[in-house]
Amino acid sequence: MLHLTDSASDAIRKSITGTEDASVHAIRIMVETGGCAGLIYRMALARKAEVDDIIVEEKGIKIFVEAESAPLLEGTKIDFVTDLEESGFTFDNPNAGSKCSCGKSFH
């Protein structure tokens, strides 16, 4: 379903262990309407899965994928990049027909 690079898994692990909320042990990923191309990715720390979430474990990290978003995320590679201008997660999604120029949304 989803693939994490080593850099992404390290960044997620640091976020989970760095939170003061000891009940957080996973991330939730979903796709929502928004952005200049129509759809945007959302990631958040999570305490527990929602009833219809698909639970994936990748590189020792639990990922809760919103069921409605799962088809749009199938085969997506998530990376964490740092460069001179910014750092953050990137999504290489084979299901994206096109991306906006900023790379934050897709269609």
C-alpha cells in the first residue's frame, strides 16, 4: 500500500517519540479536497485507528490510512527531504494524474 523511505520513517519515529502524549503510537494519512490541484495529503499523529481505517505497518511504524483515501494512496512512496529552502515530507504517488507547481497538491 504505502512505502516509507528510511528518512521518512526516521522523521515519523522522531515525531511520535517526541510528543508529550504517551498514547500516540502511529500516524494517520488521508487525502482531502483542497490545494490548487484539487487534492491534498494530510498526515497527523494518531492514538488509535478509526473503525474503517486500513492499518499498515511499514519499517516498524503503524500507519492508519483512511479507507476512502486508500485507493488514491496505493503504491505511494513517502520521503522526508531537507534542503536549503525547506524540509518536509514528499509523496511520490503513481495515482496522481498531475501535481501543482508547489508539489503540495495533486489531481
